[in-house]
Amino acid sequence: MARKPKIITLNVRLPEELHEELEREAAKHNCSLNTEMIERLRRSLIDDLLKIGAAKLVSEGRVDQAITDITRRGMVDLARVILIELQARAKSKDEGEKK
């Protein structure tokens, strides 16, 4: 049985313009401001991990090493999401090269 992640409450100070922009984006994506912010933070972390070479490892077929590298950085909860994204990007790149 998968355990539920612990949820914390965080108060954040934002410039008014940024808050308004995030609200517009949340409305466009038909989600709450909270969900929009969480997804944007998650994508930011994924992009950072892509920069550390995990994408290269996945493209070389070294998924286990990519998992090890990601989890070693203390991001176990994101590892699965990241690897799915990396594999999708690698597949997309391979299909693009075949054309």
C-alpha cells in the first residue's frame, strides 16, 4: 500500500503581479492556484535534475543509475515522475531522429 505524502502548510509572500499571473495560469489550466504552484515547482525541480545528467543516463539505457543519482539527492518522491518524463523525452527524441 502506497503511503500518502505528508502535506505541510506554507505561507509565501509574492509580488502582486506574480500572484495575478499565477492565478491566470491556474484558470487556464482549470486548476487551483495551489495546484498550479505545486506543478510549476515540480517541473522546475525536474528541469534541474535533467541538467545534472539524468537525461543522458536514461538515453544511454542506464535508468538504474539515473534512479540512484536522483534518489541520492534526496528526491525519492520525484524520482518516478522524473524518470517517466525522461523516458518520454528520450522516446520523442528517438522518434524525431528516425524521421
